[in-house]
Amino acid sequence: MNIHILEKFSELKQTSCHKEVAAAIHELIETGSDFDLYKINAFRFAEKLGIDRNEALRGFLFATRLGLFDMSWDIYCPSCRGLPEYHRHMMGLQQRGHCLLCQIDWKLDFEKQVEVTFTLNPSVRAISYSDFHQRDFSGMMDFIEELGEREGRQLTLGRCVEVGKPLEIEHSFAPGKYIYWVTEKIDNSYSLEVSQHQGSSLQQVDLNISATGEVTPGSLQLNAGPVCFRIASSFPGMQGFLVAEDKPVNNWVSAHYVAMQQDFKDLFDSEFLSPETSFGVKNLTLMFTDLKDSTRMYEEVGDARAYTLVKRHFEAMVGSIRKFEGGIVKTIGDAVMAAFPTSMQALAAAMEVQEKFSHKSRELEGLQVKIGIHRGPVIAVNSNNHLDYFGRTVNMAARVQGKSLEGEVLLSEEVFQEQSISSLIKEKNWSVRTFTAQLKGISPDPTLYSVSLPE
């Protein structure tokens, strides 16, 4: 390994990257095979090391910034689970995806179909592993199987079926819930429930695929053990008949999750969506904050001193937001808009912020902050070359903050009713006050919940 690369490792150790992560990355680069160093999943890496997943992600982000890896925005086909497209930069993402293997075109889901991975930079070492779109049909099948096995995302069953050519497939099923579908009909999946009871003989199941791609029967209940599917198809052309466990994708490093992280924002501020591209995000927790009486502070202590205090206030905010896997979306004067993957993380960060300010530390000199939290669907867009969010949820979150008082965290009904929130409040013994408030443009008047530190 040349001296330039060794210097990069030395620089990595000087960052806030966890020491164990830095050492493991070094070892991976030195001893890993080409396949090991192709599209590395940071969460799988964390699972293998037994460390926090965000520590692993932080390590790869720093290593990428130093030129050891290339970051990739991978688009996965929702049908065959192949990787027909990827982009080196977020700006390359479009609102629709296409899979040549399945011959389908679909509206892209930024959370569920775009994943961030890391591949060794050629300047460190050239690796040889063919991309999905560079392969022939057989090679594409190998790609799906190899990556599926490595990431723990294997299809349970996958076979090609042609019109007018009956097919028999045998497989032994473990108890659990599964889904089955035909490749070109990604909007139609069917349920298969396998009971704990072990069947004593081979179970025979006749399936028919219609000329329009519907499968009958549309649901199945079977015993655990061997099953023989006898499939007849009238659907034109060759299709894939696929079966998979009905469960969340293992170790999914969502592109939206990565894009909202403060480390990503700090290290890759030139990464943003194309101005023509926007994505719907089904559920996001937003936190708005504002300093109390900041205008009066500028008058009382002067611009220079006030600027220093506001800067310290932002530093205190960023530390807690980063700690709980959030990121600052934007600042508006002395106010902050931040996003979090879960409401529990947002509340934990907000209460830590209030605890910092309640101490009236010498550095913060008695500054007080007001905080509001709301959760719901948003639209992710490019705003001034930064990832931003728009929609009713954003408006609601801002209005909730507007009703908050210093020292408290104000929650909307949607946030407060989550089981994780009530459990966290109970565990921490935080105080709760409930009231109804008038919010501009919101009808009827919502119930809000004030959470505060015990006195």
C-alpha cells in the first residue's frame, strides 16, 4: 500500500470516526476480496463489528470524503431485487426507475428503493466485479443471488415461466409469512402463510397466471415442509415467478436516512437532488426550535456578543441532533429546522437540548429555547441546492413550535400517541401538560402535549 493511502488512513483516525471502525475499514481494504469491497453496506458492517450502525456509517462517510471509497446511490428493482441503475451523485436520481431484466418502469421510492453503499476507490486498488447492467441474463441472476446472500436478502424462490409451458417447482418452506408475485406486475403481490404444523407429505398447489398477470389463487395457507407449485401461465412472454419472506429488508441503508444525517450534510454539502426531482417521504419527524427574546438580546449585549452566543447555541443544537441520528435541514435566523428518522430520537434530542440550556451554563449565559415536534408525510425537494421538505407536516411542525414556551418540548397528537414516546417519557420521568391550542390554518384546534424536565 503506497504512502499516499497510508496518509489517508492516518487522516481517518484523526476524524471523529470511531477508532474500532477506522481499524476495521483499514483491515477490510487490506484483506477484503473484490466482492467484499463492492457496494459495502455500512449497517451490515456495523452488525459484524457489533457496534452502533451510525458509527459505521460515519466512518464510511469520512473515508469517502478522504477518497478511500466512492459513495453510490443504488436503485433496486422492487420486483427482481436486482440493481439495474446506480448514481455517483444524488443529483443523478430521477423520479422513475427502469429494470431491463423485468421490463418494468416504476415511480421511485427514495426511502425503500434507493440505498447508499460504498465501493473502494480505484486509486486505492482496482477491483473487478461486474455491475448488474453489464451482465447477460445468467449473470444478472448470479448478481441477485450473490448480493442477496451476502446481505441476507435472498429470494425464497425464483423461476422463469413462459406462456403455454406449464412449470413445476418444489421447495421446502419454513413457518412464516411470504409473498409471491410475477415480475411485470409489481403492484400485485399475494400472501402465503406457512403454519408451524409440519406437513407429512408433499403439498400440491396449482397456480394460474392470467393473460393480464393476475395470479389465482390470490392467497395461500400451507403447512411447513415440501410444496410443489404447478404453474400455468397465459401472460405473454417469459415472466419471473418469485417468492420472498414478507418482512423488512435486512440492514437497509435508506438514501433518505443517509441524506438527513448531520455528518452527511457536513461532509457532502455539494450533494443534493436535481431541481426537477422531488420525492414523497411517507413519515418524517420534524423539530423546529427558536431562541426566546433573541431580538432583545442583540439590543442588550450588542451584535458581536449576541452573534457569539447564537453560534454557541447552534453548536449545542448540532451536537444533540447529530447524537440522535438527525440533521439540520436549515436555519432561519436564530431558528432551526431539523429532521429525524423517528419521533423518539427527536424527543430525546430535544430534551437533551433543553437540559443543556436549563443548566444556564456560563457558555450559554442563560439562553432559552422553544421547541416543537410533529411527524407526518412530506415532500423532499431541492431548495437552494440543499435537501429541504415541504407540505402540511412542515407547516404544522412550525406552528406547534410557535405555541411552545422556553424550557419545554411541545408535541403534536401524532407524535405523543406513539408507543415509543409514552415509554420514553415514563422511563425518564418527564412531566407532561396537555392543552388545546389554536394554530393558524389548522382545523379543528389540535391537542398539544408539553414535555418538560422534572423540577
